[in-house]
Amino acid sequence: MAARPGIIPLFAGSPSAETFPITSMSLKVRSPDDSGQETELVIDGDALTEGLQYSTTWGIKSLLGWLYGLQELSHRRKKGEGWRISVGAGSQDLLYKVGVG
């Protein structure tokens, strides 16, 4: 509906990325294979813009794809084998998603 010409959507905000005060984020993560090895991740540009916007109920599509890939690498679990990943904003959000999904 939001893409339909002439419609003014009032349901979800879509703030302009130029108004975000954050220009980049970085964090260090441990290797899933070697807990003594760390990698620094930098989130900026389009990935940061996507992360700071509202997303779908189940989470940011590119993040979900990365998490599915991590599960396959670490646990040999493939997407579509009867399980799913949901990203949430806290325990109540995720409990609701599990209960209704």
C-alpha cells in the first residue's frame, strides 16, 4: 500500500536516513570455530540505513539470511528443515512471535 501513488501511509514510520545521528557502528565478535579469534564488524552505509529503519515482523531480511548461514556453518542446520529464526526487540516480542507463528 505504501508504494501506491497518492496514498499517504500512516501505519509505519519511515524516517529519512539523513536524520539518523549514527553514521557507523563497529563491534568485535568471536569466531564460531575458535573462541580465541575475534573479527571486527563495521556496519555503515546501506546496511546501517536498513538496520535503523522499521523492518518486517520477523526481522531484517539480510540479517536473517546471515543468521541462517551461521546456523548452517556452525550446526549444519539448513533453512527449511522445520525450524526458523526470529529477531525481536526483547523477550515479550519473541514469545509473542513464537506463540502465534
